[in-house]
Amino acid sequence: MEPLPLLLALLLVAGFTQGATGFGFGLIVMSVLPHVIDVRVAEPLVSVYGLVLTVVMLWHHRAHVDRRRFLPVLAGVAV
């Protein structure tokens, strides 16, 4: 089977799961993707897609984020 349609379907399912539950993108993608493409290619690909997905979701929901409560969490993550 051609890897591109499988990759796109996998990213769609993982993105839906991430959007619905708030986590799981990397779990779903990395459970199947190394069987389709090399793991040395899959890992950075999943990291970039996961980061983009998280930033898009944060941007979309930015009006609902309480910045006073978010800044201490951001400081902890930065450390």
C-alpha cells in the first residue's frame, strides 16, 4: 500500500483524537507509523505535527485561557 494515503488517514484519526480528548496524537501515530516509514523520519514528523496541532488548538481556544493561571504553568514548563 502507498504510504501517503495511510499517513494522511493516520494523521486525521490522531488529530481527531487529540482534538476530542486533548492528548493521544503521538500515541496513535507512533504506534503505526514506524511500520510504514523509517522511525528516524517518523519521530521528527510526529513532533512537528504534534506541535503545530497543539499551537492551532491553543490559538483557537485562546479566549478561554485564563492568563493569570496559565503563566505559572508556562514558567514551570520553561524550567
